[in-house]
Amino acid sequence: MKKSVVLWTLVASVSLFGSELKDLKLKARTDKANPIDYKVGESIRFGISLDGVKELPAEAKEPLHVIWERTGDDGVREKGTNDISLAQGFTLTTKLGVPGIVRYEAYLTGADYKPFNVQVGKYEKGVKLHAGAGAETEKMQLTTKEPADFDAFWKDAKAKLATVPVKAKVTDVTPEKNRKFKIYAVEIDCFGPRPATGWMTIPANAKPGSLKAIGQFDGYNGNRFGVPHAPSSGPADAIFLHVNAHGYEMIGHDKAYYTEYGNRVNGVVPGAKKRASYALEPSDYENPKDTYFYYMAMRVMRTFDYLKSRPEWNGKDLEAQGGSQGGLQTMWAAGLVDGLTAARPSITWGCNIGNRDVPGSKLLTRGWGIPPVAGAFYFDSALHAKRVPKTCQVEITRLGLGDYTCPPRGVLLSYYLMNCPVKANLYQGSTHGYVPPAPNQVFTISR
């Protein structure tokens, strides 16, 4: 396994007591450079410290405190509080009794033990730390039960898709002043209730056979369906199709259309009991061939059918990328699309879905969203990871060691299950929606 390291710290940008302390850092450093390089039973040490400012405002009287909780795949749970100052940090020492992940959640408080209630980034509040490490993670076991007809299920899906000719409605929406790119709203005929839709950018005056092709996929958006806005540019060397996950029309509608569309997608009925957003109810998977994800996967495959039909495509370079739900769709593409040469999932959703419903399990990495029912397992990212051909190169561009929407255990399992060239970038301190500002730990593993 090849490895490379970038210097790291866990950073929280804050505003305390009216004073700007944007450089204040609550840092954690494992005693090994690679945080998943530990053995079962070996001591794992996290050095915790404050850094980034020379002094605190008078109102932030020391001692400050760090309140922390340790959980892990061994089922051990510990809590504690340690004093901390700019001059003096402390060490947390633990170990894992089984192959898996250990997690520390911590936050900084004042002398009164009250957390600093300040905004950090877009999704976090307070000066927080989400740290993780692993022991013999290559020995972890997938807990999603693979359906016996998994391959037959997707062979049948491809056959159904093939009955629909690859035809597209392409509307030029390029602003008159844009000389570098052509920009289009695209609707591609697809099997199922909706076409594949999205924004496509192509460098102006691109010659036939000159460009690679990229499909970009988006994260989960519940029922927040806003009016889409066309991009102003794209990659200079690619046909770039930014795919809408839902197949709604990209132009010609006001906000009311998208609000109503979101309500229909999520089964919102006035006066009725509110249900979970799309693809989150167990009942959604009673017939896996008639579920939201089934038709979404059809649109993913159809995206690349269309990209391969474009005259500008060079006939060889075909790529997929996206984060969270977009990472899930990227892994579907990697496992299902013939000729895909590169896949770049990030914080991949839906890895090891069955982990959420293991009777008596002590595993802490349960994740969010997709219910652990048999019908959903056809869409598990880790099962698709097993089927990525050796001709496709995969890079997991971000794996958050503090991400428990798309937990590190599941994403690492997808990494280990691939039989193609693959690497993964492990981000210490990264939750699902938050990446600590540089410098931070990014440890790359590859095989």
C-alpha cells in the first residue's frame, strides 16, 4: 500500500466575546502519521492542543476545558474532561479490541464549562473536534447482505434502458457575451418516469473527437428544489454534463414549479402525516424495480450513453464525479457503465447500508438516511465498488474521519472491495459538511 502525508491540524474559526479569533485551533495529532495504521490492541494516542493565537481575550479566563467522548467499533464508550491552555495540551490514549474505527468528539468550553456557541464554517457551531483513527481496517467485514440476484437485477435494468433510443432535446442557453463556452440545457430520453436532465458545457469551437467527457452528480437535497441556474463556464478540456438527480426540467419554469415538483417527489399531501424525504422510507423499497433510486440509476447510465454519442468526445476518456449522494451515483456509474475510465466519489453515501440493522451490533458507524432493508441493498455503494473493472481508476477524493453521515467505516470498505487501481484521501477532522481549513491532515492510501 503506497502512502503519502500532508501536515495537518484540526482548525476551528471562531468569534468569541466580540473579539476575532479566527486563527484559534483545537488540534489533534495521532502518534502515527497514518491514522488508520494501528494494530488491534495497540495504543492509539491523540495529542490535543490549542494553537493559532498568542493570547486569549480577558473574558476567556483560563483554564479552558475540553469535554470529550470516545466511541468505537468495539462498543467501548468513554467520556472525560481535560483542562487546556495555549501553553499546555493533553494526550488521550485508547486502543481498539477489534478491526475498525475509533472516534473522538470534543468541544472547547470556557472556565464555566459552557461551550462557545459560535458559528464555524457552514454546518458546525462552537470550537469542535471530530477525530478518528483505525486498527487493521483492511480486516473489517461488509454487513450488507448482497442480494443473490444482484447482477441479474442490473442486467435486466440495462436491457430495459436499451429499449429507449438515446435521443436528447438540447437547448442553447449560452449568453451572447460568452465566447469561450457553449452552454446547453439537456433532456435525454430515459427508461422511467423522467428523462435525464442537466446543464452541459462544451468549449467553444471544440473539434470532433477532441474532448474527454465528464458526468457530475449532486448530493441529497430532500425537498429543497430551487430554480436551477445555468453555469457560466466549465472545464476547458471536456464535455461537462452536470446532471440533475431528479430529471426535472431545467428551463422555462418559476419557483412554483420546483416547489410543487419537490412536494410530489416527497409525497407531501396537505393535511396528511409527513413522511421522510425521497428514498428514506422502508416502504420505498418494497419493489426495488420501482423505486426512486432505480430510476435515478437509470438516469446515471443514460447520462453516459449520451456523452458517448457526442461528436466532440474523444472516444476513450469517460469520467464520473460527485459527493455524498453524488458519490453514490458515481459508484453506480463505476460499477455499471461500460467504458468508464475514471471515477471520483467524495464522502460517498450508501456504503454498507446493512450496517444500520445488525442485531446486537456494537458498531458505531451507522450512517444516515437509506433504510437497511433488502430492497435497498441493490443500490449499496460498496456492492457496486466490488464490480468496478480494472480499466477504471478510482479516487475517493475525500473520506472524512469525523463524518457520520457517510461513516469512514463504510467508505473504507468500498475502498478495500475495489479490484481496480484506487486511492483514498483521508481527512482528519472532516465531518460531512465541514473540512478544516489548511493546514489539515490529508493522508492518501492507494493500491
